[in-house]
Amino acid sequence: MAHTVLQFILIEFDKNWTRAGTVLYTAIDKAQVVVVVEGVTGVKDTYLFEVARGEVVLVSWDTNLVYIPAKCVKKEPGDKTVYGQG
């Protein structure tokens, strides 16, 4: 199984997640998580992940690291989150 670790500036979880404490997010159905990262030059990229039901995503808010049990399914330049659109 693939795992991805990213240092993020913004994360958006869709409605198919439950949270345990402040760091564990469990997919209650096929779920999506969107992660925005910023490169060393300040350029932002958005990564879309699709995670299977029952998989757990770990978020370290102290270090801005996210551990995702999946490979990226789509990468786009810029901030493509709902937050970034507003």
C-alpha cells in the first residue's frame, strides 16, 4: 500500500471523515482529502487524495505534516481548495 507524507499549509476533508482527538481522521466511506503545499519559492500546489473506507489519516498540527495512506490522484498548481477560492 502506498503512503504519502506532506508538509502542508492547508487541508480540507470532505464529509466522509470522523475525527478522534485532534490528529486521527478515519474515512467512514470512500473519502477525499485535499492538501495544499508551498514550495521553497512560495509557489502553492494542490494535491487530491482518495482514501478507502476505514483508512486513517494522521495530522500533526504542530509540525504541519499529514500522513495519508494513498497516492495522489491529482495535482494542480495553486490553491484549489474551497478556502482558497473565496
